[in-house]
Amino acid sequence: MEAQRDSFTLTIEEAAERLGIGRSLAYDLARRDALPVPVIRLGRRMVVGRTALERTLAGEIDLTAGSGGEAA
């Protein structure tokens, strides 16, 4: 299933691709709340916010501020 371009969320697989890591590692980090962005749990499904991930990758969010990459 392919996400819509204007979706506000990304699957863990899509986030992994953008982060340059493998799917298994991304799911492991998501389960441990160790991804650099907050994980949104919808039942058994996990997604991340597109804007949060884009801001993190652009360096707009301080990853040293704590879990989930709080704003700098």
C-alpha cells in the first residue's frame, strides 16, 4: 500500500527509508521510543509525523534535547 503524497504521517518503513536505516532497525527503535521523532501508535499500527521527521532531517530539531527530538 502506497501512502498519499499529502499524508501527514509516514509509515515506519517510509521513515526508515528517509533516515537511511533498515526496516527492522526502524521498527526496533520505534518500539523502544528511540526514533529521533515521536511515534504515533494507532492500535497496533505505528506512524511518525511527516513534518517532525522532515524538520529533524533538516536540522531544525535538537536531537540532544531528549527522546522524540524536542524543538531547539
